[in-house]
Amino acid sequence: MLSAALLHTALRWPACALGGLLAGLLLWYTAFSYKTLQQACLYGLWWGLCFYGSHLDWLLSLLLNKSSYASRPISYAFYGCMVFYFSLFASLWWGLSFLLRVNKKFFLRLLSSLAGVVGYFVFLEYWGLLLFNGGGYPFANPLIPLSRFPWFLSLVASLSNCLYGPTYQHASEWPETIELVYIAPKKTKDIQQRLYAVYQIIGRHKSEQLGRQLLFIAPESTIPFHINQESWMLTMLQSGLPPNAHLLLGAQFENEHQNLFQAVYCQNLRRIKNIYKKKHSVPFSEKMPPFLKKWSILKNIFLKDLRETIEDNSTEEDDIVFEINDDFIIIPRMCSELFFMCCAKDFIKYRMMKKKVVLFFFVNDSWFVDYFTKIMENVTCIKAAWFGLPIVYIGHERYQKIKL
């Protein structure tokens, strides 16, 4: 169980990054050494219970914060079910890897054991939440803590270049004529106060010199309301926007069928230039999995006082970008999209452009405890190297430029 403790420690405290590698080596050793199928399955189960029981405390904290005192037993029960769910997958995987392990030659046995360990984390990253229609779970990889080392990110970028072709280095440089202005969401449930807070920050920069373009950025759910249905809200924001500025605002969008989407509005010169709608809704936070929708008690815990938001599946929305000027293009992505949907091949045409192309990542990380937010930022650093594009991480507390 030492590997479970080391992996949890490395993910929670990035300064202990080598603990993640040591945890992986210990997993490799145990996958190499167990003798029977029963041993393999039991090891996977106990390892999963130890690791996920501690690692998923961010989920328990989230559940307890969202639930009432009376529904807390349900929150603890759901947390326990998720720990068992991941542990069961670990048990089944170790059992399967034992059955597929080559036992005749030492070297082949060593390689097949390594393949089993690597295969488990690949499966977890891309398909770990299949039963919940949520894709994978990329936040438990032993390599995540290594994102603090430039040599590791360079290694990831080099591997990406070999597979998907080189990226233009000048595209990773930040445009000198553009100044970012970060807008932190006001911590209140009052929509009008949130809106006015955005308007105030914009107003402070109204007298900025016109020779420099301003780019106001506000994270996902800065205004958790469908502002496209309230013209006065849009008018208010646009009236305060300087002519040399763009506003990228995380808010909601409601279509003619009263379907609600998480979205990013790109506004300039008193008009909406474009709207990007989110293509992946987070299970339990933005929508309920189909097979649990009938459980109203769960819906009251996870989506209390909230409307479900759905994915935008329209194909014409696939290539929406925000063109700030002739030389600078922004690719918008939102929260779970980057972790569960985006692949490096999706950005090949952008990384080969001679223009400056940056991926703007709008996140609502206010739900999570601090250490899990840091894991999200570390995963984003690895994604930037793998995609071959610089990323601007825009969260509820801060923003971060992640360069190549």
C-alpha cells in the first residue's frame, strides 16, 4: 500500500514529484511479482481502496459543501460508491494484466508487467468514467507531478512533434500589442452584482491608450445566467467596453428550445462577435447521468437550485475561434472539454499556422479544494506541451500563462 500513499502524496504536494515515479515503480514490481490471479485481484482492490479513498477527498468535500445536513449520509454513501467503483476497476485490471502476462522469460515477463501498469493509467485517463458517460479520469496519473520540471515538458513536446509535426515557435510568443486584463468573479449569488462587478473592472480601463489592445478575460460561469435572453445585460457590458478592447466572458446561453449551455461570449465594438458553447457537461456538476435522473434526492444534492446544462453537439460549431486581429487567434475551450475530449490531432492545423495561436482555457474551479485545483493546473501544463500550443488557464481565483 506504500505505492498508493506515495502517489497520493506526490499528486497533493508537487514538491514530492519523484514519489509519483516511485509509486509507479512499486506498482510495476508488484505486477511482476504476484503469483496467482486471486493475489492480483486482491492487490488491485486494496490498492484502489487505499489510493482513491484518500485521493477522492476532494469529491467528499464538494459533496458535503453542496448538501444539506439531512442529506449528508447520502453524500458519504456516494463517495464510498465512487471509491469502490474505481477500486473495482483496478482489481479487474490487475487480474486481466495477470492473465495476459508472459511468464516464460524474465525479460518478457518484465515488459508485459510494465505494459499492464501503463495500460491501467491510459485506460483510466480516457475511459475511467465510461459508466457515467463522462469519458476518462486524467487526474491520477503518476506523471502529473513531473509537470513542474521543464525537462519533462520538453520531452512531452518533443514526442508530440515526432507524432504530429513541429509547431511554429513564434506562435508561442505572447503578442506585444495585447494586454490581458483578468476579471475575477464576484463571490455572490446575486447575478446583477456579478454583472456590475464586471462592468466596473471594464470601466477602470476606459481611458487606456488606443495603441494597445485590451483583452478582458473572465472564467467559466462568471455570470451563471443566460445573458443572451436579457438584452439590457449585453447592452450594459458593451457600453462600457473601450473601442480597443475585446471581452471574453464566461456566462450561459439559452437557445430557442430553452436548452441551457455553458458558453464564452466574445464581444467587441458593442456587438457579440461570436459565442462558443461548451461541448462536454460534467456529470453530477452540470448534468445528471441518464440512469440517475430519476433519483431526485441525488439531483437535489448535486444540482440544487441549478438548471442542467447540456452539450453543444452542432457540427458547425466545431471550429469556432476568436480572431482578435489579423495576427492573433484564440481557440476557446471550457473546463472538462480539455481534460476529457481534446486530442493533440484536433489542433494540428492550428499549431502549423504562421499566426499567433493561443488556447484559452475557461474553468470553473471554484467547486474544488486547493490541491485538486493545482492538479488541474499541472495537467493543463502537460496538455499544452502535448498539443503544441500555449494555453492561458483562466480560473476563478487567478489566471496563468502556460508557454511552450
